[in-house]
Amino acid sequence: MPFQVVVLWSDALFFGLIAAVALLGMWAQRQAPLRKSWARVATDQVAMVSATILAAFLLVGVLDSLHYRARLDASPGQAEPQKINYAVEVNSLLDVLLAPLRLHSEKTYSAPLATHLFSKEPLPGSIERGFPRLAWGGSHLGSALAHQTIDIVQRCVLGAAGGLLLWLGVVSLMRLRFRRQHRGLETSAKFENPAKVGAGDTLQRFESDRRECRADRRKCRAVSGKPPRKAASHATLITLLVLFLFTGITIALGSGYHVLGTDKVGQDVLYLSLKSIRTGLLIGSLTTLVMLPVAVLLGILAGYLGGWVDDAIQYLYTTLNSIPGVLLIAAAVLMMQVVIDTHPDWFATSAERADARLLALCLILGMTSWTGLARLLRGETLKLRELEFVQAARAFGVSHVAIMQRHILPNLMHIVLIALVMDFSSLVLAEAVLSYVGVGVDPATISFGTMINAARMELARDPMVWWSLAAAFTFMFILVLAANLFTDAVRDAFDPRAAA
């Protein structure tokens, strides 16, 4: 094989989490209350726009989680080795797609869409100082630098046209699929009950229902048996259009320029920003996977059982909160780093070593971040256990486990959802802070934190190098904002009191 598949521990956990979410979605489709709540989310325009943006981020994270090692070819004149050797560097499918950005690096800083370096250097063959030409950015222009603006405009138009064509193709496929489903529903309605209703009566009734559906979309359930399709679908299509246009323009410009400039060592900032998405998703999702069971279990037990159980759990999270979080995380990360440094034989490549530190950071963040959610759930459980339906369940002899599972937990899910997204946002920002003080992810791991840490000194330059920090902040802001808006809509749909 020309490559060797590499499955890191973070990749396995990431794909396992995606599979678990997919299975939960399939199970929720079979539950009428859950299906009704998700249908309410699907009619929210802001939620569907946010979900579309999150799906784009997730797609980038999935592409960056498919890792491999390239096969090493034999040198010219060397006999074919009996054992196949593979490169030490571990790349991903995203690296293949972004090969022009990854391979075409520059000497140092360059501004977005620039053709020359950002700082003056001695020109070759001269004693004067100037701005040297970039090795790749704008090299296709040759000496015709006056046509740079025209070239950028042409590439933007061609990229936008390509994105528009791709969007039209996606819309056509969606319409075709919807028409096929609608025809199947028409056929089932036509032969709904031929023993009692004639074919002509059925068709006449169906056409009448369709006319009513056009007048009032709430009556579409009579025709299709599905919830009405409101303007949320149009919001999704518009969001896809914007994403395709931006993607097309970025691809067109990225084939000849550094769209977001380069950093201190000449790496493309757009490439670094896209590679940081996977790290942000892993920090938020895997840490939540560690934190959620502990917080939910201890919070409900403390609020419902009370007594010495409540005292013990309160003592535990009060003790953890009394220790400064950054110091506790830094100490745990440094201890884990010592273990990794003293056992280099555990890791075959530097990617596995960096992945081990990333997982250790997720574990440490999860074990130190559950206290806030546990306190919220404890306080809400103290109120819920005194309500009439819980007291009635106790009077009928329902077990404590059943009460917590059937009555307490469903009424806490809206708090869990909103707290999870708040924690997701804080965890993405915490990684940036930890990387700033040197106890975050491995330096070889590309993340928003390492980008911000590298850009902190660039703000003191004159003129200021702003694009690295702006790119990391923009991508991180969009990710966090989309997650917050989507979960806010989910919380409104699943809150039992709001639904009532």
C-alpha cells in the first residue's frame, strides 16, 4: 500500500463519540416526545443556521482525524528493501486537501494576499534593504504586479461562480429527493383504504388537502404526516450558499496567494486555522465526555439523597474549588509530561506523543471542571424533590433510582445542555490560556492557543502583525457562537416548563 493507516487514541474516541451521537439520534427518531422536540428545533432559523456552521466545522475535524503515514520509496540505484518503510511524519486527509498551503511556505511574515515579505531585508546582489518577493504568494504574476488587483477580482468571481454552481447542484439533489418522498406519500394516500373510499374520492380529498396545505402550512400534516417545513430550511440553504461562496473564493485565492498571510516561520495562517479546529473540537467534546457523567451523577445524588452523601460531595467539590484551577491543571499536566518524557518507547511517532498529551489535558480538564455543573444540578434537584409529582412517586413506592431516572433527570436536561455549551466555550478558551503559560497542548500540536501564544509578541511590532491573532480569534469566535446559539434553541425545545 502507498500509505499506512494510523489510528490515534483521540481519533478513536472522536469517531466513537460521533457514532454514539448518531445512534442516539436514530433512537430519538423512534420516540414521539423527542421527535416532537427536535422538530421544534428544526423550525428555528437561528438553530438551523448554527447547526449548518457546526456541521462545516465537524467536517473539517473529521477530515483532520483520518491519519496516515506515507510509504518511503527506495533511493535511485538502491535495491528494493524487503521491509516496507513508512515516513515518520503523520499526516491527515485534510493535509492532502490543503497540500498547496502546507508545502508552499515562505521565509517569514507576509500580509494577507501580499506578494512581498512584510519586513525589509537586504536585497540579493545589492546593499539596499527592501521587501523581497515571496517564494510562492503571487509568483504567478511574474513582473506584472500592477495586475494583482485584477487577478484577485477575477479569482474571486471564478471562485464565487464555482461555489454557486456547487450550491445549485446540492439544492437540485435535495429537491429531487423531496419530490420522490412526496410522490411516495401521494401513492400511499391514494391507496389508503380502497375498501371504503374510491380512488376518485381519495384523489379529490388529497387535492383538497394540498390546497389547504398551500393556504396554511400547519395543515401539511394531513398530507404528509410530517411536521410543516417552515422558513428554517430556507435559512439552511442560505447558510450553505454563503459557505459555498466563501469556500469557492478561498480555494480560488489560495491557489495563488496566502489568503490570511503567513506567520513568523512562513507557515500559511489559513492552514493553521483550519488545523486548529480539530484540537478545539477534541478539547470541548472529550473533556465533556469525562466531565458530564461525574457532574450529573454526583449533582443528582447530593440533591436527592441529602444527608451524609450531600455533605461528602459538597466537601469534595468545595475542596477542588479552593485550589486555583490553573495551578491544579498546570501541576497535573507537568506530572503527566514527566511520565511521557521518561517513557519515550511508548510512542512510535511524535504525533502519538502529542496525542497522548492532548488526551491527558482533556482528562485533567474534565476531572477539574465538573464542580460548577454539579453544584447547579444539586440546587435544582433540591427543588425538584419537593414537588408534587416526586412526592407522589415516593408515596406509591417507586424506587429512588427510578425517580431520579424518570422524574429528576429529564427536568434537568435543559440545565445540562446550556451548561455543556458554556463549558465547551470556556474549555476552548482555557486551552488558549494554558498554552499561553506553557502547560497546554504539545508545541507540535496546532491549536488556537498555540496560534495566540505565538502571536502575542507580534502585536508589539511596528507595524503590527495582526492577521495571526485575528484569524485564530475569528475561527474560535464563530465556533463558540454557533455552539451557543444552537444549544440555546435545543434548551428551549427540551425544557419541560417552556414546552408546557
